[in-house]
Amino acid sequence: MWGKHDGNRPGHLASAFHWSADGRDGWPASLAAGIGTTFPILLAASLGQLQLGLVAALGALMAGSVRATPAATREHSDLASVLAVIVIAAAASVAIAGHGGWTDAALVLLAASTALIGGYSQPLAVATGRFIILLVLTLSIAEGGHSGASVAALLGAGALWTMLVTQSFERLFADAGAAPVAAAPASTATAAQKFRRWRRSIAQLSGWQFALRLTVCLLPAGILRWFWPGHHLIWIALTVVLLCRRPLEVSPVPVTQRMIGALLGVAATGLLAYGSLPALPLTVILAVLAGLAAWFRPRNYLAYTASMTPLIILLLDMGRPIEPAILVDRLVATAIGAGLVLAANHLMTMFLRATARASDRYACEVLRL
């Protein structure tokens, strides 16, 4: 299970450390990620508003999934989709922030309902997946006291800037080692056909499995945050939404990769940013981490997590001193979140198998009548 087995099939740990030879995201993507993340910080720091620049830089991170494709209309569609999701997520997080236990209840309801709606089509599944992650990220910002309009504007501006830089770099350095990204074939199904297919899916348990797993994981995350409000346990919810994928896997390799990567990332954060960092060293560190994250993303999720974890921590803390207790809280929260996802996946798999066996037995009994 954990080593090599079944001939050429890697085991769990071997898969976690496997390095992909994927040609996407060469050095131009890394350079674009570094520029996209750090320019808003430098601009805001020069105006004496470092925290605003860090919010915009977080928006830059959110735009990392948008790739340049051969069709310009597809690029514009992706860009508009990401900006719309950012604005909606920021508005929703500001609306639910600051209400104690009701905030966590609203988060569970929004995440579950959005996950259910995402089954309508593949583009909507991608958009709703982004929304759920952005909702948790922007909620942590909104609870820090930032106004809703400024959060949405800064996140959107950072995302727009980074997408434009990334697409420009990918065109300018098209032959610099990065493989072209082909546009996915457009669906030929009509809206009515998609709706009928979605309605049939939610008539079965399998159509609800993603929403149910999110609910099972986010509910205890909210309860723990309610009982221990001073321990930065929003990180449990963030871990859950990052690891809980729409396809159901019993023991997903990304859970192991994120656990190990988070451990390395938290340790790196402690070494890089013990206490308060001046604006320029902080910007350099963020630029390097953003570039590394862009490089690692298609190659190994463990390495990507190890570089992205300190990047998110530094941005969410808005330049404030990072104490060892905060890092310990986030490491513990990551372990709890990963454990919740593993448990939810396992329970859902068992339940689906049990219902399938019961359905088969019922069908056999009907045939005998």
C-alpha cells in the first residue's frame, strides 16, 4: 500500500513523492507569478499601505489557475469568470463574517449548496470549486476588519493584474520550455439537457456525495472554532476545502501530500518570518515563494503545498508578527482538516457501497417475484 507494488503501479507514499515530468508552467510562469504577486505589495508599501497590497497579492494567488489558451474568447471568458467568483465570494464572506456560530453555519450552508449546484456542468463545477476556496480565504480577511468593498476591489485588481501578466508572458515566451495548453472541447449539450442530467444526478445519493462530505467536514470545523475562537482554526476549514475534491477517493494522495507539505511549510514560515518583517524582505520572500509555487504546481503537489503554505500564512497575517503559537495552531488545524477529509471520504465510500449492495439485492428479489 505504501511502497511500490503491482509491477509499475506506485504505492501511496511513492505517489506522494512522485515528480511529474509535466512540461506546463516553465520559468516564464514562475516569473509572472513572482511579478504578479509582488508588484501590488511594492506599490502599496510605497504609499504606506502594506496591508492593502497584501490583500491584492492574495487576489493574485487566486488567479493562478487561469491559463492562456488558443482561443481569445476562452481567455476572456475565464478571466471574467474568475473576477466574478472573486467578487461574489468577497461579498458573501463579508455578509456572513462576525456573527459567531452563525458565521460557521452560513459557511457550511453556502459551501454545500454551491457544491450541489456545481454538478450542473463542468465549467460550473470549476467555478463553484473556486468559489468555495475563495469563500474561506476571504472570510479570514473579512473577519480581520477590512471593508467588503475594499476587499472585493483589491482581490479583483490583484487577480486581473496577475492574469494579464501571466497571459502576456506565456505568449511572449511561448517556446521557453512550457507546453501549450489546449482548450478543452466545448460541450454540445443544451441548457435543458444539462438541467435534466443534473436533476437525475441529485435524485441519487452519488449526486449529493460532494456536498455531504463538505458538510460532514465543515460542521466539526465550525464547532471547534466556536469553542476555541482564539486558535486560528479557520485553517481547518481552509484545509478541508482544499483537500475535499468532487471526485470521491478513499485515501487520496493529495491528503498525504498536503500533510507533509504543510509540515514543511509551517516550519519554513517559522524560519523565514519569526517576528515582524520589513516590507522589502517580506516582498522578496513572497516573490520567491510565488515563483516556486507556480513551478511546483504541475510537478508535485507536496512541493507545491510546502511553498504555498508559508505564502498564504504571510499574506493572511497582513504583515503582523507571526508567533510560534500561531504556527502550531495552523499545523494542528491542518492535521485535523486532513483527518476529517479522510474520514468523510471513507464513510461515504462505505455508505455508497452498502446502498449499492442493498439495491442489487432488492433488484434480485423483484426478479424472483
